[in-house]
Amino acid sequence: MAAQRRRPTQVDIARRLGISQATVSLVVSGGPASFQVAPHTRQAVLEAAADLGYTVNAAARSLKGGRNRLLGLYTFEPVFPVGQRDFYFPFLLGVEEATAEYGYDLLLFSSASSRGDRSIYAGGANRLKVADGCVLLGRHIDRNELAELVREDFPFVFIGRREVPGEELSYVAPDNVGATRDTVRSLAGLGHRRLAYLKMADDQEPTRDRAAGFRQGIADAGIGEDQVLVHAMGEPAAVTGELLQEWLAGGITALLVEPSEDDAAVAAVERAAAEAGIRVPEDCSVVLLGDPPLSESTRDWTRYTPPREQMAREAVRLLLELLDDEEGRPRHLLLGCRPIAGETVAAPRAGRPS
């Protein structure tokens, strides 16, 4: 990964000019007090700030002028209507409750157009600025817009790990690396040595993290890469009964399935198993690398669950930390996931290759 660009600070300006940070702060504040500084010093500060690419932090301006005490929540996905089993419901609940506990009001930004697309900068302006800062979430993101938010010094925290080339974002995310690694170790402990990993085809950060955890897990268990199969999930129909039969004939004894925000991948695997007459877990174990809402299946799937509501609460806490940090230093927080035993994993059947 390319080195992250650090935002220039008032300390950098002060060091360049050999003056105090307090003097720099007076000048860049732009208020009446800035004229207490000698004109030649004020001009030198402004020139150094421009040369270094320093911009006044939006959070610092808010502290000086008084906050609106409004926090925003922006989603890159449609989230209404929501229900108890909806993927996004715990996030919305956690953000709302934490915002209220900290004494702020919450604004939900929904920028969907009649075409169904979403943009923070619809109309050319950042509409989130009515809030002091914002919590963002969603899988299908616009990275250019995230980069622009960073360049504007607009305080935000993403729920989920997200990367933008050349920038560093604040986020709260589940530890998908550790959870997937531990899942592989658990399967290996039961005797599974031939594994198939069914991953999402879009290769976003959660998928890359799970893939990294999968590699760590097989390395820890002494399973060679020639003993595993990695299958990119495109359309759900890409997993068929014929394909599952082929994998089991080749010695595969367990499937690790990466779900998305819905249960389409899980349902596809379940349909394919039924089509091929494959029993779960008697003929093949199946574990989900996450905890999607299950609208079609009544199985108690073996899986791990991210602490969604806690992630949302921590996102609000980190956002308020950003508002209090004049330098706006990015925050990163990974939270552990809870394994759920379920009923879809068992030891490999005796007599089958493993």
C-alpha cells in the first residue's frame, strides 16, 4: 500500500517559521484576534500555510464558533424499510442511541435520486456540512467522494474498513481477518484439510480481509494451498449442485461462504446442496464468514457475528473525538466477532478423504 499522506498541521507551520503554535493558531483562525499578530508575521504564517497545503480543520472552526450539535448518518445503500433482521438495522439503532446519549441530534442523509444513484455532492456541494460530522456506511461506495471529504477536512467515521489511495480514513470495523483465521483453525481442529472458500467477486476491503484471514488460517493449520479451492461468487446461479458434487468428489469436506448484506450467497449454496442431494453437515460442512439476515433459510448456520450495534456506537464516539482533535488525526478501531456454533459443521465423514 502507498504511504499515507499526513495532513499538515499548525505545528508544522510553527516549526518552519520558528514561532509558537499559539501565534499560528491566532492567524489561521481568521478572527479579530488574528490582527494582534504583527503584519509581517501574519503574512509569513499565511504564506507557509499555503506552501505546506494546510487547511483550517472544520472541527476546529466548529469549536471556536459553536457546534450545531448535529451528527449526520449517510448511507451509500437504501436502508428503508428496516426490520429486526435487516442487515443495517443494528447500525442505525446504535448510531441513534449513542448520538442521543452524547446529547446530539441525528440527521439521516438520503441522497437517492430518481435514477436510484446516490451522491454526497449532488448539485456540486457537500450537503453533509449542515452537521458537525458524519457517520458513513455502505458497501457500494464512491471513493472519489470519500477522498474529497478528506481534502475538505470534513470529520467522518466509516462503519467498516475502507481505503482510498493516498488518503487515510477513520473507521470502525469488524476483525474479519481474525474471525476468518479462527474459523479455519476450528475446521482444521475437527479434521478438515480440504476447504473451499466462496468469496464475493467485488474484492472490496471486507473480502480482502477475509481472504487474508483464510490464508493465515491455512498456514497456521499446516494446510497447503494445493489443498484449498477459492471460488469467486458472481451471480448466485454460479454455485450449482453439479459444481458442489465436483468439489466433494475432489475431496472438499467444508465450505466457507462469504455473505453480503443479504442471504443470496447462502441461499444459493443451500439450493445447490439440495439439488445435488448433499447433506449439510453430514456430507459437507458449511460455515458463514459473517451473519447475514436469513430470509429464505431456517437453518441455524455455523457462523460468526460482527458486533454491529457496538460498531455504530464506537463510530459515534470516534467521531466526537475527531471533533475535539484540531489536527483531525484518523482513528482506526477493529472489534472482535463472536463465533456461533450453529448446526452446519461436523467432523469429516469417516472414509472420506480430508
